[in-house]
Amino acid sequence: MPSPTIDGTQRGYVIPIGGAEEKIDNPEILSKFVELCGGKDAVITIIPTASQLDDTGTRYQQIFEEIGVKKAHSLPISERVDAQNEEYVKILEQSTGIFVTGGNQLRLSTILGGTPIAKTIRQLNAQGVHYAGTSAGAAIVSQHMITGGSTGIVPTEDGVNLAPGMGLINTIVLDQHFNQRNRLSRLLSAVSYNPFLIGVGLDEDTAAFITPDNEFTVVGSGAVTVVDPSNIEYSSMAEARTGDALTLLNLKVHILASGARYNITDRKAFTA
Amino acid sequence: MPSPTIDGTQRGYVIPIGGAEEKIDNPEILSKFVELCGGKDAVITIIPTASQLDDTGTRYQQIFEEIGVKKAHSLPISERVDAQNEEYVKILEQSTGIFVTGGNQLRLSTILGGTPIAKTIRQLNAQGVHYAGTSAGAAIVSQHMITGGSTGIVPTEDGVNLAPGMGLINTIVLDQHFNQRNRLSRLLSAVSYNPFLIGVGLDEDTAAFITPDNEFTVVGSGAVTVVDPSNIEYSSMAEARTGDALTLLNLKVHILASGARYNITDRKAFTA
């Protein structure tokens, strides 16, 4: 569950990005994030923990500086002990925006889970600080986070692996590199485990800008695929044996390109 | 459009198979087809035209003989002139079942299209002779036949190539090797061109046994994915530029494993 908001405070945006967002020529997604965070007054803190490359944090720092911010800095959190560093927490608390890079989402959950840094991210977002994350940084947004699974279209009983995520959003399960890596199968497997979830598949260079009112607008060059299982009439998930194809009747699916919107609370899609 | 039936005559089944059906150990799909065609009294005519391998026809002949039929024979039709051979038409007319092999569906449409063989297949099916086709032999069943397109999930303006098929069924567009080759993108592109179509994606070793009453049952080890666009609220297909991601709101999707049924006329899915 997201942290509770203090009375009268508006939450920050949550912006999952499907990975491989444009960084140089026309960084539409990153620019819109910076704009939300205050543009030239923005203070962006980068969490590069998912990545095992040394320069991921500094690279994003340069990108944000080129877009034009007051300050962008990367917190070198690569072990659990770093995520308990009170200095880092203080730096984080100065942010108008938090950006979590790609890499391995299990590094994010195993290193940040239950630490002061994770708690602060959740609290700051509830207090109005915007959160954007790409690839692994998008996956971790879900309360029920996809960590792996089968590729293809058709779901199976063992088609997805889930782990607890950071839970900035609790009714949707996110997947990234969606069209590029053919991940409908694992998203369908996830939503059919428990149809209270809405499945949201983000293509590369594509983001869902989720407002404090729980509605998102699509930004970027690809599409966001929404799988709404709330009207499922039948699912064979509980009876299926490992490897069996599943029967799932009456899924609702929306494909949303740039500018299209989706209201998560009402489960309703709108055109651009 | 399918050939009109003569008053009182029941049409034959139409059985598209998604390719790579089990042929030796437990040939469930082929055995059910043989059973429909009369079992030990079945006379199966094989059309190997889609394939460019010399032994495709004789191989299926052996498979049907092993299952147990009265007669199985292959018509060596590899050019348009063969498809006008009156001898072949006479042999075809003795069939209780027609089986069309895999290969290239454009060979089927270019070689058989408009010939006495194609006309006879359509008439015989209207008169009660059963038709089964695998892979290319399944594709050709559609009036609007998929010949190629992009792989992945998300549809695009140029995401599918269509050609006129044999039209044994006119309200559905079929695709094969569906899960194995990630073909949702092209199926969604096809149904969004004109939402009167129902998209039916057949996995390998999986068949839709379509009854004369326009309802099908799934047989085989994979799934059949049904995409029903009839309630689409909005499609950006007409405005999209080449390569653009599309917005499609409110698709209905069913995943149907073995035993599940779909009524094409009523657009309604049922569990096994």
C-alpha cells in the first residue's frame, strides 16, 4: 500500500517507464519529468542501485543537467548498509524528484526493501515528491512485482515470478520492454493469479504518468497495454497443472498510444 | 463468403490447426478429424500444394493410414494447371474429408484461387465434407487471410499483410503458430482494420473444430486466443502514420485451452 498522505497534501506523480527511453535527441519523457519536478528549480536524486554498471548514476546526472535542472545527484547505494546511511536520507529529502534507473529489480527489492531509503521514498512520494523509474525502476513501483516469467502470448500456471515491490501503486502490476520482449504471457499470468490487479505493459521509450488522482497519460513513442481482468468470467488457473495452457474468459484489453489516458480507479480508458 | 448450402444439407466442419500438430505418439487432432470423416470408412484427400517438399503429401497419407482410414491419397497439385485437372476434381469429390498441409499460404491462394479445385473444396464443404488445414492450410480458410506482418504485441498501421483467402469462414481472421511466433500484433492490426472480423490465433498443436452451427471447440495442447473487437470504442488506425503505435480501446480477449468453446455468431466463450 502507498504511504498515507498527510491531510491536505497532494501525492507526487508516479512515472513508470518501459526502459530504453530516449536520452539525447528528444528526451520527451525525462523532460516532462523534469518539468513536473520544477524545471530549472528541480532537484533530482538518482538511485542507480538496480544497475551494476559504475557509470549509470553519473550518466543520468549528466542527462538531467543537460535538460536543465538546479541539481541532479546520484546516491551510490549498492549494498543494504548504504540504504541505511542517514546522510543519503537527508540528501534524498531535499529532492523534488526521485529517479530510479534500470538494471535488476531484485537488486532494488533486496537492497532497498525495509531500509530507511525505501521508507523515505514512499513518504516523500506521499508528500508530493515525484517518482520516475525506468525498467527495473518501473517494476519496483508495483506492490506485486514481476521478476521473471515466460515470453509469448498465452499465460500458464507457472508463467510468472512475483516478488514484493515497493508498492507506490497497489492495484496495478507493471511490466517493461513489453512489446520488444513479448511479455503478454507473464502479465496475463500475473493478473489471472488475482484479478484485483490491473496489468500494465510498458513498451520501451514509453511511460505512464500516473497523477495523484490515479489516472495516467501515456507519453513516448510506443504503447501501453492495459489488461483489465475484473470481468473475467472464468479462469482455469487454480486447476491447471504446470505447463498447461490456461482458459481465461472475458479479458478487457486497451492499447494506449501517446496521449491516451487510463483511469485506474474507474478502470476506464480515454483517447488522446 | 462460404458457398450456400443446399436446403436440408448440413455443412461440413472447418478445422483450422495452428501448425506442428502431433502426428505420431498421440495424434489427437488428426484422429478427431478422421473420426468426424467416418473413421475406418473415411476417404481423406490431401492437398500438399502449400509445401515445396516432395514428400509432404505422402507423409500425411501414411499418418492417416496409421490412424486407420479406408483411403488417404494426396493430389500432386503444384501449379495452376494441376488445379484445373478434371481427374483430380473427380478424386476430390469422393472425399469424406479434405486435408490441406502447411507451407506458404500464398502458394495456396495463387495456385488454387479461382480454379475448379478451389471451387470444389468450397462446394464439398457446403455439402457436408469436412475440411482440416494446418498452418498455411488453416490461414487459407479465412476470407481475409494473413500472409505476413510484424511480430510482438502492439498493433501498427502497417502491422499486417492481407490477401484474399478461400473464405470457408467469413467472419474470422485466423493466425497460426500464434504463441510460438508472437503474432498478437498482426492479429490486432487485422481486426482493427475492420472490426467486423473476429481474430482467432491458433497455437501449435492446437485446433478449432468449427461446427456447421458456427461454434468451435478447442482441441490440442496449446490455446486459441480470440480477439473480439466488436465493442471497440476508439481506434486510431485511420489517422496513424506508418510505424506509429495505435490506440485501441476496449478489446475483448479470451484465451481458450482444450475443451473450451466459442460461438462465432453470438461472440460468446464457454468453459470446457
